Amino acid sequence: MVDHTNTDILRSVQIEKVIVETPSIRTIIFEDKHSVASMPGQFLMVWIPQVEELPMSVGIKSLGSHKFGAVTVRKYGPGSTALYYKQGGERIGIRGPYGNYFSIPKNLRNALIIGGGTGLVPLVRLFGDLLHNHVNTTLIMGSRTRNEVLFEHKAQKILTDNNRNGNIAFSTDDGTYGFKGSTVDLAESILLSKRFEMLYTCGPELMMKGVQKLGERFSIPVEASLERYMKCAIGICGSCCINDRLVCQDGTIFDSNRLRQLTEFGVSYRDKSGRLSYYIPQS
Ligand SMILES: Cc1cc2nc3c(=O)[nH]c(=O)nc-3n(C[C@H](O)[C@H](O)[C@H](O)COP(=O)(O)OP(=O)(O)OC[C@H]3O[C@@H](n4cnc5c(N)ncnc54)[C@H](O)[C@@H]3O)c2cc1C
Ligand code: FES
């Protein structure tokens, strides 16, 4: 039977379960067939009643033999903190999934994924899809410190389930787990010893800008998932613009060719009111 659901209309869903991932990150699980049908890189608009509506990467979680939709939220400002403290049985609103998704080119033989913080939500899904497609994949998982490492067990299980046809490398800012330093520095050292055909990235914008530069230097195509302030997610309000593109409609995934045209990428962003702010350049 054809499904005529308009996924732009808010769906009220009951929270099935909440999983504590790290001291500041939780995964909220709910029944939603549209989330289950989503692709890595797509996002939902999540309405936290009486608080706010926020864009969140959409995940899939298996509980027993049943698949559920999921969002993984870092406790930060008022909206994300309210979502973080939601309990099983409470209701939230969702619409979407929205946006394009990471591509897996035909005949891709190997890939390097570089992710930080909740940017790992779509990337760990992508890791599974790449390995499933027999793409030898190295996943770099970056976090501030050891107890903030996100999805380590999930990623290890994906690796084991796929005959270990890949690698996982960790980096922490304080050196308490894996490489001490940034994911970009770790990626650079890996790229100096092995040739990759594709780089995928999601996380803080200056990290992704660093990955874009690595892509240019080593002549490797890049796909990056961009974040901008989002209100409507359906191309009306313009709050998510970067240069003349709308991240909610034209992205969130941009490839090397399109990134090159985005002169605001890694340079500036707009706040809730549309006012332009600038990133502090990193040396
Ligand atoms: C496509 C996309 C996917 C995202 N996926 C995740 C995810 O999986 N997990 C996660 O924890 N966070 C995710 N975020 C970030 C999330 O939407 C919020 O920005 C973040 O949770 C902070 O919101 P807040 O209201 O708690 O903080 P506030 O203190 O209100 O805002 C802090 C900063 O968050 C950003 N922000 C706030 N509201 C929005 C909004 N509506 N749209 C975009 N940015 C906003 C602004 O830069 C703001 O300066 C995603 C953002 C985008 C655009
Ligand atoms: S969020 Fe409104 S146009 Fe993209």
C-alpha cells in the first residue's frame, strides 16, 4: 500500500527508552517507521513541548528484533538539556527525515571517516553501511576526554559483525584515550602512510574545514555534513543559509566541489536573528 504520510507534519511519538551514552549524552528511542527508513546524514526536527524545536541527526536503534527511531543528544543549552532529561513514556514531536545523505560511490574500495562528538551519530551508521558494502573503512572517533567517547561499543560491534574489514582510531583533546590531539592531526598522520579514496566528516565546523584542507592536499574527495541554525527545515525561512545555499534543502551533505564554492564554510555563521558571526581562525 502506498504511504501518503506527509512527513513535514509533526508526529507525536512516545519515548520507548532512554540510553545514557556518556555523562553528557543520551539516546532517546521512539517508534517511527520514517526514521527507521532514513539514511545516514539525514536529520529530524525534534519538538520539545513548551521549549523549542531542534534539528537532530536521525539514528536507528534495534531493541530485540524491532527497529526504532533514535536521536542522540548532548546536554548543552535550554533545548538540548530539556530533551536530554526526557524519560521513557513522555512524548516529543518529530518531523522529517530531512536533507540528503552520504553517498557511497560504486567501486569505492576504502574510506576514512573523521568525526567528533555528536557528529559521530550519522558517521557510525555510515561506518556500518560502508563495511556492509565491502569498503575497507577507518573510523576516527574524536572526543574531549575518555569518558566522553561516544558509541565505542557500537562501532566495535559493527566492526566484528563485518569481519573486521576496517579499523577504529580514537583521539582525545587531553590524551586520556588514543591519540592526544585533534581528529584532523590524527587523520593527517594516517593519510601520510595510507592512500584513501574518500573522506567523510561530521562534527565541529573548524574540524570539518581541516578535513576539507586535507582532501585538497591529498587530492581525495570529501563529503561533509554542515550545521546551520534551522527553523523551518523546509526551505522557507532562510535561516540556514551558507552563501547562496540552504543547508536544510541543498545539504546537509556537501561534497568537495560544492564546499569549494562555500566561502563562508569554516569562516562565518549566522545566529537565531540572522546576525553574522565569525569563527576564530585556528593556526
Ligand atoms: C542538521 C543538524 C543535526 C544536528 N544533530 C545533532 C545531534 O545529533 N545531537 C545533538 O546533540 N545536536 C545536534 N545538532 C545541534 C542541535 O540542533 C542544537 O544546536 C544543540 O543541541 C544546541 O541547542 P540548544 O537549544 O540546547 O542550545 P542553545 O544554547 O539555545 O544554542 C547553542 C547553539 O546551538 C545552535 N542552535 C540552537 N538552536 C539551533 C537550531 N534550531 N538549529 C541549528 N543550530 C541551533 C546555535 O549555534 C546556538 O548558538 C544538530 C544540528 C543540525 C543543524
Ligand atoms: S531552516 Fe528554514 S530554509 Fe532552511
